[in-house]
Amino acid sequence: MPDAAANAGTVWFDVAFVTSIFAIGNILFGHFEEHKPKLRRVLKVIVFTTIIGALSYAGLRWVAYTIIGLMGLAAAYVHLIWLPKHGVSGWTGEPKDKYYELLGVRPRTSTRQP
């Protein structure tokens, strides 16, 4: 019997795919969300992965992958077009003050002492 986790047609493959996207996204673009509470960032991963897994389990993989694709397109638009159009680098999020102003948030202050 083949290993179900290694089969690309399983829920576990879809969960691995989504969590891989989050891992790579957080490595490359995590600095864009450093102003958000950590719990909110963790819940986003759990909720999104659960939704994709549930859709896949229900036999709606095409819906799951459509959602993933639309989210990817939205992220590409924001980072490649919208942010640069407003004077913020889509890769680095700099200048930070302008980025936070666009979001309407105040930067978090660090309580750590060097």
C-alpha cells in the first residue's frame, strides 16, 4: 500500500503545500507583518490551512487551489504594483514610516534593550 502522505492527491499534500507557501512567504515577506500580534499571525496560518484542508477533504480541491491562486495574485498585485505606486518598496517595505502610514497603523516599539 503506497504512503498516503506522499500522494499528491491527498489532503495531506494540500496541507503541506499551503504550509510551505506560508513558510516561504514568512521568510521572504514576514517583515511586512511585524506590526501585527504574533497570535494573529499564527491564527491566520491555522485558519487558512484548515479551510484549504477542509475543502480538499470535501472533494473541492479545485476551490481550494482557486483560493490559493487568487490569494497569490492579490499578494503579487500588492507587492509589485500597489506598494511601489505609493512609494514603498514591495520587496523590503521601506520606507517603514510611509508603509505604516499607508496601513494606518503605528509601528510597534521594541521593549528590548541592546
